[in-house]
Amino acid sequence: MEMLRFATAGSVDDGKSTLIGRLLYDAKTIFEDQFEAVEKASIQMGAEYTNLALLTDGLRAEREQGITIDVAYRYFATPRRKFIIADTPGHIQYTRNMVTGASTADLAIVLIDARKGVLEQSKRHAFLASLLRIPHLVLAVNKMDLVDYDQGRFEALRHEFRDFAAKLNIADLAFIPVSALHGDNIVDRSANMSWYQGPSLLHHLEEVHIASDRNLIDARFPVQYVIRPQSDDYHDYRGYAGTVAGGVFRTGDEVTVLPSGFRSTVKSIETFDGPVDEAFSPMAVTIRINDEIDVSRGDMIVRPNNQPTVAQDIDAMVCWMNERISLRPGSRLVIKHTTRSTKVIVRDLSYLLDVNTLHRDESAAALSLNEIGRVQLRSQAPLFFDEYRRNRQTGSFVLIDEATNVTVGAGMILGSAS
Amino acid sequence: MRMSFDLTHLRQLEAESVHIFREVAAEFENPCLLFSGGKDSIVMLHIAQKAFWPAKLPFAVMHVDTGHNFAEVLEFRDRRIAELGARLVVASVQEAIDAGMVTEETGPRASRNRLQTAVLLDAIERHRFDALFGGARRDEEKARAKERVYSFRDEFGQWDPKNQRPELWSLYNGRIRMGEHIRVFPISNYTELDVWQYIKDEQIEIPSVYFAHQREVFERDSMLLSTGPYITLMDGEEPFIERVRYRTVGDMSCTGAVESSADTVDKIIEEVAATRITERGATRADDKVSEAAMEDRKKEGYF
């Protein structure tokens, strides 16, 4: 069975929680005791019907305030695929949560209310999905029941959104008219919208082609941990454990180890279940090489004729995630990139990007919570990276504040800075 | 013929877990794996073994022992630890009671559940553990759906759901100060069904109480509890023999059995796929206390 991770964006008003509740309920992954708890809570809150949205509003503080605080992960499966939903809140102050949920997603569902149309918020969600390079985007036009399942309304919204999306980098865009409350086009095609010839939402999630989304070209193996059993049976064993972050490694391949530049060949690719002939993303394996050269955590094994950029000056888009401190030129931070951690200093902030209008503010002096900007960093030790659009693993990093140890920023590499 | 570049969901989940184990082992000084004898911690231990093979586990295994154990589970624990050549640390609730560190509840509904938290936090401090692997899954319970893979705990061992660190891609922030620690959940993304399918695929041995067997039980709060030395019957509670199995294994005095005839892993998978009640809802008296029971206990430092 394949696995698909998707993120949902939209506010409570768009019916996002109801949509997820509906998917889980119709896919029969809501259990009786969960449903009973929700029924009970609905009655306590004075609701007239069982509020499926409560299925996903987990923490007491959220239920009391009727908002979603944090990314929540939900699970369901059909005979075809296992799904992991990153359910992210839609309010403007929670951009960081959407970015978090989007970072691992194969697909994003942006939800809009058919009556309200394409709001600033919907555009923001689509922009974030494209910034995080989610390969597939679905615009779910919800509450179609409240516009009499009108095809004209759906088509108008589709055109409006398509015009906006043309400015973004979205590889695959689908439009589906739904009613989460009544279940139209969620699992089965709706009898109320015979004019719609496309798949139901669930059918689309089951069928969308994701196998080509990975990078199988640029071989990248960040060394995570060195395995040295030092036992009688494995006296001289030395293996480099890690997760393949791109491309394919095969036994016998010529390899270069960064940063030393030493060359060797792959002796074997090993796992607990026995050796394998080849390893690709996201397999977690142990690579052994034929020459005794010094390799440690933070190094990267690559192919000699296809190497990542090695640089200390990095140009990146950064989403700032902290309310107490802000990012400004001169800020000193810790960067975690693949299995490397080192210090960085912020050299420059080129511009702050308005996520609603895509306007670039070049006069901005700092990045604050939920703001996104283009930043140049200088690292203490060189990093081995690819552009984020080419490789989400070797093109991403997080920034950590040394004083509080909190993760304060998320970055997507554009290239090396001159 | 060459293999395809597809990985099944179970292989992808396993790879993610292996990555997490190695990351923690690389970045922390003194991690420890919390082992309850339940299927989730057995699966976790199995993946840990795979992550570091052919080396032994680079960390200790800790059992927070309430003293109310299923004999089969203790036997299983000791055998498995010996096979792995791992180091076992037992944090005993009974010893903590004897030493006057905690006070035992009394009465027929007495539970050692809450006492576990204090005993766990004490052991963390005593052994200076800085990262603890737990077998919690996000599909188990609402409060867990929002838990990070690396769950940061302050010097009092407490969880603050509103102040969690953002967690992006597979980049985990393991920086802590002295006295603080993190809880790590390598199998966060497994569902109950994934766990059972993985047990089947990997042919992982599990304690016999998970399979259908005849047991003397009685009904309390619409759950079937086992009779035994750790529990006192209340008026009107009549023991009877039933064919049951356990869906979760924990403290014997508050873990319920379910009626079942599933005596093989295949039959359990069939049963889990068809079931309509969550495993915690069906079998854990401790979660029934209030709707936010788990949220509250987690904040206090429970696993």
C-alpha cells in the first residue's frame, strides 16, 4: 500500500474541520467512542447537530475558544492508500503552522467557501503551498449546497483562482466542488452536481500520481551515525548509517565524501534484513565503503560527477516562527541542515514578502513572527546543499535560537549567495 | 530484474522511525527506551534493534514497573532484553511506595497509574536521562494528535501544548539545557492497524495475553477486568470465565480485556480492521476519568 501525506488549509468558517471529520467518518475511521464523545460535547455546547468539526479539535483550550491552536495529525486508510493528514489552522497568525504541516506534504487541500469566493486567506494558503513546493494542490470549493450546487458559481471561482495560481509555482492543480456537511463529492460523486465530471475528493487522493515527486537523480547521503559494533563478530566493522536524501546508490558506485573530497566505492549497502543492491529516498540504510577514510556525522556521501553546492554563503527564503525575537541583519543563530549543525550570521535581508499580495518590501529591517523574507546567511562551516525546488531534503533547514534553544525559523535554499 | 522505487507504507514508516532513533542516538548523551511490554513498545524495540544493527542498542531500556504485571509480560521482557544484550533499568512503583516517596491510593478502585508519573520523573533525574523513547502513537487519543515527534519537557518534566517547538521536514531540534529532557515518539505515525500489520510482516513475537484465551474476569464500568491479586471486587461484581484478549497491555488493575476469539495475528488484524471502538476507549479505565484526562496527565509528565 502506498502512503500519501496531505495538508489541509482553511479556517473553521470554511468548514475545514467538518471536511476532515467527513473524510474520516465516511472512510469509517471514526470510532464509536470518539463519535459519542463528540455528540456529548456538541450537546454541551448547545449545537443542534453533531459537530463533526469537534472530532479534530483536540485540546480543551481549543474547544473552549473554538479555534485550532496547532498542527494536528490524523490518519485513515482505504484499501489503496494510507493517508496522513496534517491539519493546520488557517488564521493569519498561524502561518508557521501551515508551513510546518506543508513541509512534509505531498498534496495540499485549500478550502474555500463557495459563497465568499477566493479570499486573501485562500491566496495565502496557495502561496505557502507553492513556497513549500508541495507537488499537488487541490482547491476544494466547499458549501456548494448553499449556492444551489450552481455550476456557474464553481466555474467563476475556478477561473479566478487559476488566474492567481498562474503567478505561483504549482505543478498540479485540481478543482473539486464539494459539500463537506452533506458529503457531496467527498467519497462518492454527488448526484446534486451531475455537471461535474471529475473525481470525488477521496478518489483524487487515492489516484494522484506521487511516485515521480521524489528526486531519484542527485545521489545524496547525509551521514547520520557511524556504526561500530566493536564486537568479536564484527571486529573491524564500520558502517555509515543514514537516510538517502536523493538519487540512487548502488553497490560498486564510485562516491565522493564531503567535505574531505576523498573518493572510494560502495562496498555494500546493509540493513538488518540483509544487504540490498540499491538504496533510494527515503530508505534508511547503512553504507560501507571500500577505503578506510575518515567519515563522520554531518559528512555527505555523493557521486563524483553530481555534487551539491558547497558554500558558506546561502541565499534562502525564511519563514520566521518566533514571537519573542525577530530576525535582522547581524542576528546570530544555529542552523540545522541535513545532519549538520553549525552557526550562522544573518548578512542581509533582501526583502520581506507580503504573503497576501506577493509584494516585496525591500525597506524591511526585520522578520517577525509569521513573516517570510529573502535572507542571506553566512555559516561558520560549509554546507552541502541543493536548491529547495530540486530537493526538499538537502534544500531545507531550520534556525535555532542559541539562548532559548527554540526553533525560530524555517528556510528554503535558493542557492549560494555571492 | 531491477526492483521498483516504490516503498510500501510500512517500509516508509519504518524508515522514518529508524531515522529518528539514529538522530537521537547521535545528538543526545544518555537516551533511554521506555518499555512497558505492550505491543507498541515491543515494535519500538524491534525497530531500534534494526537501526543500530550489527551494533547493540546504544542506550538503556527502562521499565516503569507498577508491580501489577501480567506474569507473561515480565517473562517476555526479560527474555527479550537478554536476546538483545541490552541494559535494563527497572523503576519500581512498589519500591517508591515502600520508601515513602509516593502514597498508594486505597479502596477497590485504587490505581497506581498516577504514581507512575512521579516514579518515572524520579528515575529520569536519578539516571540523568536526557531523551526518552516512548511508544505513543498520534492516532491513540486527541491530545496525542498534536504531539511532536520530539516532545520537549521542562525541568519539572512537564509538557506545554501551547508552546511546542515547530517541527519541519525531518529536521529535529534536540537542543536542551541541563535538567531538561525530551520525549521522543518514533512510531508517532503508525496506527493500531499499522502496528499489527508490521508485527505480522516482521514476525515479531508478542506476549500471549494479546491472543484470545480463557480468563476469569468481571465487569466494571462496562469493561472486562481480570480478577487477581491486585484488585478487590466491589459489591455486585461477579467473576466469570470468558474468552478474551488484550488490545493494550499495562497495569493489570486498570487494563481491560475484550471478548475475542482472535488467536492469531491474522485474526487480530481482521478484528482491528473491523472494530469500531478505539483501543484506549475500550480498555483503559485511566482515560475515562474525563474528556481531557490524557491532556491533563501529559502536562504533568505522564508518557
